Amino acid sequence: MPAEWWFYHVEHTSLDAAVAPLLEKCLERKWRVVVAGKPETIEKLDTALWTWKDDSFLPHGRGGAKPERQPVLLATEAEPHNGAKVAVLLDGLDADATRFDRCLVVFDGGDEPVRAKARAQFKTALDGGA
């Protein structure tokens, strides 16, 4: 069964500020997550997740030798190496929806190519082909 697709259009905040609460909700539900984006986006998000709240952090990792130990895996491709059932897709990246229960597309409304990709993903999901 293909994944549920959820879309988050970011306009008035940073991408990291939009992604962190989504990851927190996933972890509250005990969902393992892979976050896929361009290397520079992943680098920035990695730093932001350690400090996004004064009283907590979001446990995550960037692969390495034991990706299966990461509840949130930051990567440059949407592969469930950590057993993820949720893919968070950034920078216009795509995922094989049959490998996940949920795909969350988070995109910057000011980035026209990424916004166009999100529209195409939405249409594909709506048509049932995702």
C-alpha cells in the first residue's frame, strides 16, 4: 500500500524551524524517520536539531556505521536504513512511497523549482500513483 502524503508549505519560518516540530511529533508516536535533503540542508538541520529547544533536543544521526540505531536519520536520499516508516522530503527530493507509511514533503514557498516539484508530487499522490 502506498504511503500517505502530507505537504507543508513553509513561508514565514525557516525550514529547520518547520521540520523540528514534525520530527518531535513523529518521535512522540514512536515513528522512526528518515529526513532526506541536499547535503547543505542536512548539515544545517543537523546543527539546528541539537539546539532547537532550550530544554530538549531531538535525537538524530547522519548515518555512519550504524544507521539502524538512529530514531531520526538525516540523509541525502530517502532510504529507510534506520527502519523508518516516515520520510521527510526536503529540497524537492522524492521517495519510493511503497517503502514508507508516510511521506512528508516540506518545501520553501520561495524556491520555485522545489515548489513546482511539490506540486507534481501532490498531483501524483492525489491521482493515487504515489
